[in-house]
Amino acid sequence: MDNLFVDNLSKSFILAKASSDVPIHPRQWVKAARRLVGRAVSEEAPAPKREFWALKDVSFRVQPGTVLGIIGANGAGKSTLLKILARVLVPTSGRVVGVGRLISLLELGAGFDPDVSARENIVMNAAMNGVPKAEVLRRFPAIMEFAETGEFLDTPLKHYSSGMYLRLAFSCAINMDPQILLADEILAVGDVGFQQRCLQRVKEEAERGLTVLFVSHDMEAITRVCSRVIWLNRGEVVRDGDPEEVVDEYQKATWEAADSSMSEQGRHVNRFGRILSVNLVSEAGNDIGAVPINERCSVRIRVETFVRLTITECAMDLYVGNNWVLRAHADKPRRADAGVFDVYFRIPAHFLAQTTYSMNVSLVVRRKNDERDYPLVMYKALKFMAYASDAEAVRTTTKRTAMLAPRLSWDIVTESAKAAGDDNEGEATDESVPGSEAADAAAPAEAGGQPSETAPEAAASDTTRVKA
Amino acid sequence: MLVDVRRWLFWTRTDHRASGTYKWVIQPSRPGLVGRIEEFWRYRRILYFLSYRTLRSQYEGSRFGVLWLFARPLLPILISTFIFGSLLQIPSDGVPYFIFFLAGQASWHTFERSLLFTSRGLSQNQGLLTKVYFPRVMAVFSSVTIAVAWFGAYFGLLILAAFYYLWKDHVWYLRFGPPLLLVPVVIALSLLLSIAIGLWTSVWQLRFREMRYTLRYFTRFWSYLTPVIYPMSQIPREHRWIVYANPMAPIVETFKWALLGIGEFPALPLLCAVGTTLLVLAAGLWYFSWAEASTADHL
């Protein structure tokens, strides 16, 4: 028997007037007054209401014990859905029927009052969720145990560290014995250890019959925890089903969307050439959207030149979110004839971390007898995810939050050994350096049937090769 | 029409507690009055919490804390007493003008404070309203506590003033006896009236910035229509009904009559005021429940 029914749920927002519509200028006042007197006076038709449908006919049913992940781009309606379930927003049409107590964690610690003690806050929070006071008092030990803030029970929350605050909020929610739990990106905050514990706890509770609605942009967490995933796009359910499949499709779609909108991103065309496409290719030469961190891959930048010129600079910037992680650039200028060719940046294995990267690509071209630079830039040219293959997963999940995770060689050198063999130290370490790996990377399949003229380059982190 | 009223009264309750399972429904049409009252009762602890929070937010961080509650009304009253009582020689029905004015202010200002704060109820609690659910009317109702605190302060001042005049003139101006029972009744009535109006103004305040200052002008104007600085006896008998059309006039007048034993007990106007209050309250509840659905969208 299902315990949450969402039937044809829709929500529309009437967009607020822009500030320019508020009468300030005398002429606007006259207009406003006229509008008040009667529409007949004003010649222009009344502006239609600007509506925005955040949710359109969303229907689904959830069985007890399901951890339902909700994914989608920003503005897809995920938060609106949860807010309606939490009753903060009222739906425009459709209805929701639920069985059992619903606790929402729309924002960890929402409704917590920083000025009063943890004890009072817990009682308060319970009241907001409709939990009787006697029941809260009974659950106090369990709450304090999970939150690990026992000795600060009577301290006002403003003296809590953010970590303690989060632990308390989560513990408070999960220990209220909910049958349905709403979690909006909660696990995006807090330290990794705490996140793991929360997810673990959520899983345990789900086995006991708790239904969880879990919104997150963290696909890794979604696939790990959820037993079912709904993909929302512009307020509609696109897919609903097995986490792996839906997440896969969602990610593919996001990349395709990034592909198609590429033409608007940056000045990637100038008089002498243009960037045609940027792709991630596997070692075998196939286009891929995600790469296992223990495999090599390359970034292929397909460039078309209209005239014979020199590429003086070639760079790629790697971002995680808004953080600029690294800039890789080519080592020396290269000449290129008019035509289509590929530029490869090689990314070694065990270099990327488990996260989603986006990439800007730039080339600077120069003509003979012309001192000026002509840049070609493509912003957000590529978005891809690096993931750990199954064998790696267990060992590396704790590094999930890092932006890069290169595997470096390391040695133990004791003081005595150092003193003894000072001159052959370089030799000893060189053997284990994996930097040479990149050099003997297998050449990807020839693209576009271009004649190739490979110039292998070995660098520590990346190599550039121009095939013209 | 009849169907509409019945729908409004009894339309689906949000929750059903039957046979141990707890089932709830969320839909565009909001619960009716009965459902709302039930819900209000279930969430009653939130009311206490919100009240405490609003009250604390007023005097938090100030050095003398709750002492301000007494200090704040005293100075304006001393000034007004000097201007109206000593300079303008406004009659005060045989009691010192200070006591007369203090009693008038106690009832009027309690109402005014309450109105200002209930109007702010929604905008003040925005942070909560966008994140957690509780019956939205509670945000309005809870703001009344500030007014209650003000009333307590005024009442304390009144008693102090009475002792002062006992020491100075050897006259005890306050009255003991059954009419005193009317004091809490009229104060409750004025608070209810402020809630009734606040149900409208709190919604407007979210949507129109201007409400902040217009409301203050409006209450200032209203206070002159109410016998606060002048006694009702100054108004010719045949014109008194005009003044009594204002529901606050019988409230203030009754308060003074019950406490000081001056003026008259306006029984009929008071009944009318009760009727007006209930009418505005019912309309306000209807308006609020209608506007509530889109309120969160506007935050």
C-alpha cells in the first residue's frame, strides 16, 4: 500500500511586476489612475498576467520504504514540489494525499531559533511538526545521541558551530519517527563523515518503512542512496524509475543541452578560424560523457582554420562549480595549414577526483607578419563527470569532496639513507613516477579522416598534439 | 450562496485521524472554519513560541530590557499632560488630567500597538513562513502579546500614579467594585478588533510597501476621533452618537468609566462595537484564508 500519492499536481506563479511598473513618474500616475477609472479610457489592452508554471501535472505514488531521489536542473520544480509537500506553498491544482507523519528538512535547522537553548528548540521543532511534547521528551536521548551535542543541551544555538547545528537539526528530524521525510539538498552541507552517517541513517530508516524524498544535485549520492529516481524538467516528470538509468539519461541530456547551446558561449569564431567542438574521448577513441578516474582520457578540441597560421597558445581551464581548478596549456607554438584538425589534451589516469567538471577552452592564433593575437575562446565547452569504477569506489569515496585527486609517487627516505645515497636519490624515485604514462598513451582514433602527423609530447600532466 | 457558506465552514479538514493511521490531504481549496479551528488547536504551542519570540525581539539587546516597557509610554504622557492639561486646560471630569489621560492612553495605546504589530505579523515572520508550516493566522495572533505587555506597563503606571495622588491629595482615584470586571472585557474586545483589522492589513503590508507609514497616519487620525485626550462629556449629548460610531470610542469610554468611575457607561454603543468587531473579524478571517494561498508566493 502506497503512502504518498501525488495526483496531477500543478503550481503556477504569477510573476511579480517589475519595479518599472510601479508608478513613480507623474505620467505613470496618470496612467494608473486611468486604469482605475475604467479600461474603456485606455486604448491599449490590459497586459496579460505573466504566469510561470513551476509544476505541470506531476503525478507519482510512493511505497513505504522508498528513497525517492528527485533530480533536475535548477528551476525544474524540485524545490517547489517539496515546498508544496511541506505545505509552505499551496498548489494551483491537483492534490496530494499522504499517510503518516511528514517531516520536512527543507533547510536544515529552519525554524530553529538561535537565541534559545537546544532543548527548547527541539521541543519547538517538534511542535511545528505536530509531535506532542510527551513524545519528544521520550525521544530526547535518541536525539542527543545522534547529534553528539549532549553537554550543550542548554546552550543557546547561536553558540553552536555550524556542524553541531546541522547534526542537531538532522537528528531532530529523523528521530521524530516520521513516515515521510523531505530532504532538500541537506547532505550537500556538513563534513563528509556526517554526510555518510546521515545517508546511512536514512537508508536504515528506509528499510524500516520510512519514505524519503531526497532532492540533490549530487548524482553520486543519489545513485548510492535512492531506490527510485524521478527526473523533473520544467515542471514535468521526464523519467521515473531505476536510479542508475535515470541518472544516466539525465546526465546525457545535460551534456547534449550543453552541446547544443555551445554556439552562444564565448568568442569561438574569429576571422581566421573557429572551434568546432570539444569532446571527451576515451582511451579507445570513443566519445564519452563521463570518465572513470582510473583510466586515461583526452579532451579533443576540433578546430577549423581558414588560413595558414600559427597557434601560439592552447589552453584548457577546468572548473568544479565556480572554482577554477587548473589551467593546462601547451608548451610551444605550432603551425597549422587551413583545414580541420584536432587538438588533444591528455588527462592521465588517477588524476581527476570524483566530481563534475566543466571546461573552458581557448586558443590564440597569430598570422605571419601580424603581431596581434586573435583568441578563440569557448566557455563551458564541455561538462563531464569523473567517477570511480566499482573497485575503486570503496577506497576513494572519502575523497569525494576534493577537486583533484592526482596519485603522486611517494617514498620513505630515512635520514641515514639520505645521507648515504645523496646522489642516486633521483634515480630511486624516477622509476615509480607515473608521469611517463601520458607519453605512451595510445593515439585516439583518427577523427574526420585527416592525415595524421603525430608529434608525441611528454609532459607531467598533459600533452598537446596538433594533427593537421 | 448558502452552499458557499457551508463549504467555507465545513470544507474538508486537512487531517483525519482514524484507526491509528494519520492521513492528510493537500489541495488548492483550503480547509473550512471547523478544520481550521482544529488545526489551530493542534498547533497551539507554536502560538506561545511565536509570541515569546516577538516579545523578545522587541527588547532584546537593550540594556534595561523590560524596563523600557514602562519608560517608553511615560515620557510622551508627561508631555501630553503638560500640553493638554496644563496649557490647554482640557477638562477631565474631576480627576487629575494625568490620571485621566493615562487611563485613556492605556486603553487606546494598547489597541494601537496591537494593530501595528498584528499588521506586521506576516512580514516579521517571513523567514519562518517560507520554510515551515503552521496555521498562518498564528503569525497575526501572536503579535498581540506585545500589546498585552504594553497594557501591563500602563496598568502598572496607573496604579503608581494612583498612589502618588493618594500621597499628594489624599484621594484614591481608582475604583473598586464589580465595574472593574469590565476592564479585561473591553481590553480583550479592543485586542480582538485589532486582530480583525490586522488580518487585512498584514496581508496588505506584504504586498504594498506604503502600508508601513499609512497605517501610522491612520491610527494617529483615529486616536483623535476617540475620546482619549478629551472626555466624552465635552461632546454635546445629541452629537455623541457620531463619536460612538467609532467602535473604539465606547471601548475607551467604558474603560475609563469602569476604572475611574468618570463619564458614562455607553451600553448600546459598546454592544454595537462588539457587533462591528465580530463582523470585521469574520470578514477578516475569510479574507485572510483567501489571501493565504498566494501569500507564500509573494514572500
